[in-house]
Amino acid sequence: MLNRLKGIMDLPEFKIQVFPIKNKLYRLAKRLLGDHEDAQDMIQEVFIRLWGMREKLNEYRSIEAFSVVMTRNMCLDKIKSKKLPVEKMEGLEARLGAMDEEAPEDHSHIIGKIHQIIRTLPEMQQTVIQLRDVEGCEIEEIAEMMEMNKNAIRVNLSRARKRVREILIKKKLYEYQRN
């Protein structure tokens, strides 16, 4: 009770405000990091940081938006600061090779290629396409989370979708010409 008077978020309020967005943050971290364990570790780190700054969380208009931005930034920092171990690179190459051998009718093959293409986009476009097309966030929500105007979000989303489409078409034409 005393914590509420001081504006500090207590554990029950933290559980109500922050825990429901755990899965959304995990999906974002997994998409950016590409690894289940790394994504889980990242979400733990995000939650620890959020808990550590619980006295300031009520100052934010949207804890969810703040958490998404924090998760994105921490994932990007991790990507920039580390190189993948040889074992992970070999595993990634094996998975990508297996994807190429799948039947063309298999939708997971196409989805895998799309995710592979998305990972080559600039960071901003990756984040926007993830939030809009995977998480289903509205343009207004994304603009608030990213602290950008709606038109900039629309432009980044449009460019990302166009680039994914172009690369996918080129790959399909290449495969068609090869056969």
C-alpha cells in the first residue's frame, strides 16, 4: 500500500501490467535473435530491468510500448556485440539447406524463406514488419512504440514488404530457370 502512494509498482501490479506481454516480447526477441534460448534469456533480462525500474514505469504512457522498444534495443545490442559460434553457424546453414530441399508446395518452406529475407532488411524495417505483420499491431501502436510518426511507419512497412516481395520473386524466377 505504501508503495502505491509513492508511485512504485508492487509485484501484483507488475504481474498485471507486464506479464501479459511476455509472449509478444518473446516472439520479437526470437525473430531478432533467431534462437529460442537466446530469446528466453533476453526476456529474462528485460523483465529484470523492468523490475529494477518499477518506480518509474508508471511515468510511461504505455508500458507495453516501452517494453517492446527495450526488447528490440537489447536484442540489437546483443546481435551487434556477439558473433555466432561456429556450431550455431553450421546449424543455421544446415537448416537453410534443408529448407531449400523441401517440396515447393510446403508453405513452411516459403515462410522460412520470407523470415530469412526479413532478417536481411534494415533494423527499422525488420521491427516494423515484425510488429505489423507478425504481431498484428496497428500503425498507431507501432508509431507510439517506436516514437515515430505514422507516415514514417507506413513508409518503412511499405519498403520492407516491397523488398521481401522483390527478393522472393527473384528467388522463384531463379529456381524456375534452374529447372
